[in-house]
Amino acid sequence: MSTFTPTGGLKGLRILDISQALAGPFCSQMLADHGADVIKIEPPGGDMARRVGPFAAEDDLKAYGGMYQCCNRNKRGMVLDLKRPEGREVLLKMVESADAVVENFRVGVMERLGVGYEVLAERNPRLVYTSIRGFGDPRGGRSPYADWPAVDIVSQAMGGLMGLTGPDVDSPMKVGAGPGDAIPGLFAAFATMVALWEARASGKGQYVDVGMVDSVLAFCEPVTNIFSYLGKVPGPVGNRNPEIAPMGAVRAKDGWVVLAVPPGRMWATFCEAIDRRDLIDDPRFATERARVDHADAVYKVIEDFTATRTKAELTQILGGKIPFGPVYTAADIFADPHFTVRDMLPTVEQPGIERRITVPGVPPKLSRTPGGVHVRAPLLGEHTQEVMAEFGFSAAEVEQLRQVAAIG
């Protein structure tokens, strides 16, 4: 793969990504999407995410699967063995001209390797050092669970998201995909940029501590709002908003749709759209409070209408009039022109197969310095030699490091 020249608003930033799995790589990928030169540093065996599918049926190479591809695009890759003193010295030299480091190991791992924050900051006082851990780093407040490992489902559970999700209080349910990783990744990318902005003025870097569980809690506003305001423990409410009716999912003839009538004058608009003007002044439904108090009756009236019509028919009837949308499958998303027009389904090369693979696009659209998906995720160690040359290592030094297995 030829190296691309980064474009975007973060062009000129150099990020050393020592993270694995999803949360850390998701953070650094956001920076790479907008032009930062992100160098993914992997151990000799590679990021564990390389072994996670899905893999295309015709892929005999299996250099990496879909998970790795979707959170490591736009990066350059190198192999560095931080367990070897020679490998640590390479990292220390690279840190001298880097702007930030991102890692998501358990508490104490980087210190035991001899490359913790204090060591790196001594080499480069302007360095921003971002860590993502299940329960945060002791530098930001030592959690009683600081040493516990954590993954997506743990942060969903302990951050309150699973307690709000599911059909009833006896059936907590994890949210699909990986919000317990992605949400911390988003917070980490934001906080990294805050620290980098401040470093421009002060000339000093700092430690950025992001906890996965903390991030999920910050995302779950009902946990704090309802308990704090009402003294009640919020539980799962299924697909309905308990404070607004209707606002939820209803059956269609061929699946499900979601719709909402927010506070305001939309109730009359909705009733006219479904040809039920008689409901506008019905005392059970005429006010926002009345509709909440008679929510079951509201949803029955609506499903009597929607269950006899297809999602396409309901889109024609309700689309653009009230907040409305069909519940999409992957096939629906790939067929809808919205996602093509918005460049949300770009394709990249996949080593080991001839066809291109679709990855999620870049949601923010900047008018002058847009981000983008430019190149696939790197093969293991694909850019080691190229990167080391840029950091001032000679060909002889590179070869010597390779002989002692410090790089790959």
C-alpha cells in the first residue's frame, strides 16, 4: 500500500497509537480521519483485534477482520517490542517529536514496561498522553476497581446503560455494536484535542484520563436526572419514552417504524396525516399530559393504522410531517440513497480478497477541511521501515534493531 499524504484540519499532528481492541483505536482513528498522522504501534504478535471477525469467505490471508479494519483505517502501522530495551529506546526517540500518545492498557502496564507517562513527558514536556481504562487511571481518582479489566459489556453494565435498556426491569439488555468502547473513544478524542489546543498556548502537555464506565454514565442522562430529581431508580422502558406519547416503535405490516409527536402543535398534524381528525380534540389525547396518561390507548390507535401498511407506505404518509423513520436493517441502509449522498458507506481495500470492503464513513462534514476515509488499515508492521526513517533511524540501525527482534 502506498503511503497517502494526510489532509484535513488536523494535518501536521503526529499521534503514536499504542492501543489495542476498540476504544483506543477508535479514538485515534477519529484523529486520523481528520488528517493527523497516526502511527499504530503493535507488539510482535499484533493487536488482538486482528483476530476478530468477520472475515470474508474468500479471505485465505486473514491479515485482519472487519473489526480491525473499521477502527484502524488512515493509519500507518509498525511493530515495536516494548518488552525489549531496544524497542523502548525507539519509542522514547519517537516521543520526542510526537504530539500525543494514546494507549488503553490496564493500570500499571506502561510503567512496568518503563514507558509510563512521567518517563515519556520527561523526553517531551509538550506531550499529551491519553489513556482509556475501564475504571480510569489513579491519576484522575483511584477507583476501587482500578485494577479490574473491562470490555464493552462491563462498561455498559456498570455505567448504567444496560439498566436502562431492555423490555422490562427483569431483562437488562446490552446495546448492539460497542458503545461501551466507542463512547469512551469519542470522549478521549475530544479530550486529546482539548489538551493539544491548550499545549499550543502553554507549551506543556498533560495526562488525559478517560474511564470507560465514566464515559457511559455521562451518556446515560436518565440515571442521574431521574434519581437526583425524583429519588427514583430508572429502569428499562422498552421502545417508548415514558414522558412523551407517542415517542416509540410501532408495528408496520412488514416490520417496525419509529415515530414521535413532541410537545407543540404536531398532534394535529399527525392526526390529519392518518386521517383521524376526530382525535385532535379527544379529551384522552388533546394535551401532552393526557397522551402520557393514556399512552396505551395512544399506541393502540397508532398501531391500528400502522400495522396495516408497509414501511414504504408509512414513509410516504408520515415522512417529513412528524419525526419518523423505519427501523432499518443493514440491507435497508445499503439501499437508501441518504447514506450514499452523505458518503457514509465508503469502500477500502481488504488484503487477501479482490473486492473492496465497506466501512463506516466520517460523520462530521467540514466545508473547508473535510475528513475522509483514504486508505485501509495497515498490515502488521507494514510501515515500520518508512516510519523509522522519518524519525531519523539509519538503515543500519533499523537492521540492527530487526536482528534483535525489537522491531518487525
